[in-house]
Amino acid sequence: MFTTYNDVYLDIRRKFVAEKISMAELEAVEIIRHVTGKSREEFVRDKYIHASNTVVAEANRLCERRLRGEPLAYILGEWDFYGITLKVTPDVLIPRSDTEALVDCALRRSSGEFRFLDLGCGSGCVGIALGVMRNSSRGVLVDVSDGALAVAKENVYNMKLASRLLCVKADMLAPPPANLGKFDVIASNPPYITTQEMAELDRSVSEFEPKGALWGGEDGLDFYRAICENWWDSLNDGGVLAFECGIAQSSALEKIVKERGGKHVQTTRDTSGINRVVSCIK
């Protein structure tokens, strides 16, 4: 039987709709694009062209992975953040659009060339976005996970930022290595999911994304307390400290930051109107 790319797409979309996968149409297109190496425009142009048995088999294999709950980003091995396509693996959280508010805040509250720290970098999405947007600045990307650092290093290399961005292994819960120096901006999206929220996470998160990058202690605030205690002296006077936080955490986080001596504390909303970033000036 003559099978077109569109036939494969429609079959996958039907299965996704039946399983109530959100954005079923978009996800089906992305799987076809990934298998064929086509852009969105090329897929539309070529959708009635014959699909080889190899393409059909691989598309169906990826479809089954998605139906088992695996996030699309891990299936594709990449995800877009701040207009940048980054490699992702199960060693790192999938970059979310919510986190773009953290980048926006760091850029808005700083000026000119600066030295920055992406603390708990995961894929490196925040640090790389800062490096791209401020192309004369230098930064250090820190994570305790070897797997995450390997992904971040590859993304830094792929974006041709290795001359300005350094990836370093360090623990957010401990004092920083003595040789890191000081920074004008510290931006962090640490683990902040509470114990109760961990039990309520969507299966696509709880079963596939790294738990060490999610759980922030009983109240979700353990990492904020530790960073303010251990890393505060790594920030230059007049420097910016910016944290992403979870829903309903901004007030508690503002208090932690103020108690540590943060001035001009601000809370910034994400595109959904949720209080997403708490920042201050040292």
C-alpha cells in the first residue's frame, strides 16, 4: 500500500488524541520531522510523498515511546529555549518557557558586560541564553551531576561559547570552590518541588525527569536557604541574585532573600501571570 508522510502523521495524531496527549497535532508533526529531517515547511510541502518502510517503522517506534509517557523532548533529544535549540537527555530537566522569565530578569536588572553564574545549570539553558544575549559577557555553569554537566558542556560547545562559558562541578548545598571568584549576576533555577507536590507530579515528570533536579525538601525551599547561606559572598556588591520559584513560593523566598541582606527585592511574573522569579541586589 502507498503510504505518505501525511498518512503516518494522521495515524500518530489519532493515537495521541485518543490518549489525550496535549498538543497532539504539534507532537505528531515533530516526530515526523525528527524521523525525516525535514523542516516544518518541508513537511507541509512533501506530506503526500511516499514514506519508506524505514520512516514508518521509526516513526511508530517513537510514537510508542510517547504513548508510554516519555516526554517528547527526550524522544527528540533536543528542545528549544529562548530561541535556542539545546540537546536534552534524561540527565537534565526539560527547559520550560517559565524559566525564560529568569533570563529576562537577569538581563533586565544588569547592564553592560558582566560575569555571571548559572547555579544548578542542568542543560545549561539559562547560562547559554545569557551568553548569547550578552555576547561580551563571561559565565560559569555549575551542577553537581556529571550527566548534566556533560550535556551542558556539549550545548556550550555546539553554541560556540566555550571561550566564554565554563562548566564546573559543584554542589549548591555546599560552599563554592574557592577558585570560582565573584560574579555580577547569579541566576538559579534550583530544585523547588515540595514533598507533597512530588507525589502529585504528572507521570511524564515523575517517571522520566531527574528527581535530584526536582525535589527541594519538605517545603521546597532547602536550596534557596543553602544558596543564600553559602553562595552570597560569591556575589559582587551591587550584583544581582535571581531565583526561579514555584507557584505560591515567592513570598517565602522574598523573606529568605531579605533576611540574607538582599535589597530592592522584586518578584517577576512569567507569561502565565504566575510569580516566577524573585530577585534582589546585594
